[in-house]
Amino acid sequence: MTSTPAKSPVAAVSGLLCFVLVVGGASGLLHEWLGWIHFMGFVRFLVPDGHEIYGYVVMVALGLAVGAAGDSLARRARS
């Protein structure tokens, strides 16, 4: 059996934040477009009223950037 190296706390937190932002932003976009998907509804409090579409797109982009930065930090720590 091989053991996987432990993830650093920064990489774990960035992975969680990446997941919440991407899934929350995508579910917000689907809710705005289709009206019936209401998964992770708390993200509606993170965007200003009247600018929901832009806010959810920014959340998805920010989530992808946080995920890439966390992956970069994890790779740097392994080297």
C-alpha cells in the first residue's frame, strides 16, 4: 500500500473555497436562468441586488483562480 502525502492546510482550505465558489456560482447562474434550481442558496447574500448574473460569474471565475493558486501552492510544497 502506498500512502498519499498529507495536504497542507492552505491547499485544503483553498480546495474547499474553490468548491464552494464554483458550485455556488454555477448554481446561482442556473437559478437565475432556469428559476427552479436552488442549491447552495446562501450565495445569494454574497451578490448585490440587481447584479446577480455578474456576481455569480465573478464567483465562478474567482473560484477557479483560488483553485489554481491552491494547486500551485500544493505542487510547490511537494517539490
